[in-house]
Amino acid sequence: MKLLDTITLFGTVVLAAPIGLLGVEFLVEGRLVAGAGFLFVALALVVGGYLKPSVNGIVADTVADIVTEDSDARDEETYKD
């Protein structure tokens, strides 16, 4: 994980922490659906922020492989003629 990704994840946690605490407070008061919903949103923010750099890298590698594979195939066809 790079430094910028770590700082972004920290910002996401700073945003998700109050949402999670609100969910805990709602659960303690007896509002189960709202509390579980807020906890789910907070958890989804943190997990999404943690996995986003990995997904971006996978997509970038796949696109790069497809682009370079096609250009190599075209180059081979050009040299055959």
C-alpha cells in the first residue's frame, strides 16, 4: 500500500468512525435496523477504501495486458507480410 493510499484510507476511517459510533448508539437505544444500517455503511466505507487500490491495480494490469497483447499481435502480422 502506497503512502497516498494510506492517507486516503485514514481519511475514510475518519469519516466512517462517527457513522459507526452513531450505529452503536442506535443499537444501544434499541433501534436495531437503523443501528445495523449505520454500522454496515461505516464498515462498507472502510472495506471499500482498503480494497480500492487493489482493484484499481488489477484493472490497470488487465487493461495494460490487453493493450500490449493486441499491439504485439498486430506487429507480428505486419512483419509477416
